[in-house]
Amino acid sequence: MARRCEICGKGTMSGNVVTRKGQAKKKGGVGQHIGVTTKRVFRPNIITVKTMIGGTPTTVKVCARCLRAGKIQKVV
């Protein structure tokens, strides 16, 4: 199963870790120098929730934003 919200389709995204060395100019330094950039992964906050879909209890993977927005109702 993929890390993806079944309501909005939010999934994992990739980006960079940017290391910066040196003191900023406004703090009295000569400026920041960018070092090595390495890849990283941004993962969504996916929660497995039981909900009623079509009158039957179903388990779905939903992101926290959709759950807070009330797009899906949690069944206890």
C-alpha cells in the first residue's frame, strides 16, 4: 500500500537537505556558503481510520488535514 491519502491524493514528495556554513551577513559574518545538498523525503501524516462508506464500515488511509477538515467521519 502506498503512502497516499485516499481523499485528497497527498503523497510523499522529495526535496533537498541544504547545509549552510558560515555566519549570516546581517549577524556580522561574510555570508553563508552552501555545502553539500543531499536528497530527503517529505512524508505525509497518514492515519488509518475506520469510517462508514455506503453503510458498511471500511478502513481508509487519510491525511491529518482531511480528517481535521471533516471530509471523513471517524467511526469508533
